[in-house]
Amino acid sequence: MNADQRHITIWWEDLAAGSSRDLGTISPTAEEIIAFASQFDPQPFHLSEEGGKASLFGGLCASGWHTCSMAMRLMVTNFLGQSSSLGSPGMENLKWLKPVYPGDVLQLTQHIVESRPMASRPDVGLIRSQWQMVNQHGQPVMQMEGYGMFRRRTPAAAQ
Amino acid sequence: MNADQRHITIWWEDLAAGSSRDLGTISPTAEEIIAFASQFDPQPFHLSEEGGKASLFGGLCASGWHTCSMAMRLMVTNFLGQSSSLGSPGMENLKWLKPVYPGDVLQLTQHIVESRPMASRPDVGLIRSQWQMVNQHGQPVMQMEGYGMFRRRTPAAAQ
């Protein structure tokens, strides 16, 4: 929300429909998976290798919310932190497609599927993005979609 | 996924469409908000009171993913951990409606909107739930919807 305080290099005009960005990789350790789950999702398959082996997942795996949070870290570090983002009202069609295991290398891609000016605010534009996270085997593990609001480099009224 | 290892008191048959459950409350401290954001969502308004004051949020507030994770904790502790849950493929219509500030008392309610047998598995049923989190002022701060799979107390074939 305080875009003014950041060094902005990405504005709404830079986020064209049809474009994609590679937002880098993140890899959770067993200790991180267990720490997150102990605080937020204490189900047996998120808490120990034994609990995971006794489940359909076949081994310790990350909470789906941990996976979302790791995706958010990549978004902030490699995209939102350099952008004129004004935040997001939420997400749609969040899908956990495969388990995430310790040591998996998760790569995030943003696909911009729609971009339009915001009728009520000449200085703001909207984009609709799909976020997809893939593991080191090329398998999608998580995807979601959502709108984001971004300040425009040049307000509509000034054009 | 390892429903067999838990003491199950809630089965698919207990999850009637139209019913609601109060899943208790959780309250984040400023330290917890900052710790989560430092790891997963390092935007200024999630990292310090000063960063929050400089934003449209007006003060330090929790990452939306932190709010989801706190809701999950209430789900597991007060519902899923005693249930025959087989997991969820994802969520829909996730909305962050109001900022969550330090000391807010967040209460979670599950509304079951749909319940049906799973055609392909006589021992499993599906429910569709809406999850709503409200703060101490009665304001909704987060909501989402999703399907969950639960084992049946009595498989369809045995009835």
C-alpha cells in the first residue's frame, strides 16, 4: 500500500496481458515444514516423516498454506517489492495439485491473463494473474488466480 | 490423510448441509505478525508499525496468508483433527476483507453449504464449506470456500 516509499520499476503499464514472469525458486527443509505445521497446520503428515509414511502422501509434506506462503515470498522478493502494487482483494481457484516434500525446488511463474484500466481511478490499473508453482520434476504443485491493483506510471487523465 | 490413526468423532454423516460450527478464536501478537511477514511476506506494512502507518492500512497488519494460516490452525485444532478428513484439493473465492491488526480476536465459523456422496468411492463423502473469520468488532476479515472429502461412518454399499 505504500508504493511511494519503494523504488518502483514495475508499473501497471509494464504488466501486459499475455506476458509471463519467472519469479524464481524456493526450497523448504524438513525443519521448516515441521515448524510451519507445528504453528498452523498440526496434522500428522505435516509434522514427521513417520506421520507422512502412514498417510497417502507417503512421507512428510508441507502444509498447503506453507506452499502458498512460500509462493508469496517469491512474489514479494522478485515482483511486488519493485512494483507499484496497491494490494489484492483475494485469490480464486487455489489448487494444491501435488504434495511438496522436503528439498523440493519450487519455481513460481506469473502469467498475466487480463489487464485493464480501473474506471473509478485514473491513476490505477487492474491485472488478473495466474500463479503456477512447479517442482523440480516439472509437476505443478500449486496454482491460483487473482486480481491485483497497480498504480499507473501515467494517469489516464494526463494522457 | 491418516484418519485411521486419529480418534474420530466427526464423520461425513455428521456434516449436514445447512449446519454451522463455531471453530473458536485466535489472536496474533505484533511479534507474530512481524515474524510471519519476515519469512513470507516482507512488505513494509507487515513488518513494522511505522510501515503500517505510512500505508493505507493505518498500522501494522497481518499478511493475508498469515490470516489464512491462523484459520487453518483453528480448523485443525477444533474440527479436522477429530474428523475423518481425507484432505482438500484447494479453495475458492478467498477474500481478504479487512486488515488484521495485532491483538485482534479472530473467530472462525464453518458453514456447510452442500453435502453429497462421492460416486466413485462408497466409503467417502464430499462437503462444500464456507469459512468466515470475523474480528472482535463483528467485521468479516476473511472468507473462503472449498470442498473437503471425509470418510463415511457407514459405507454406501453396506447400507
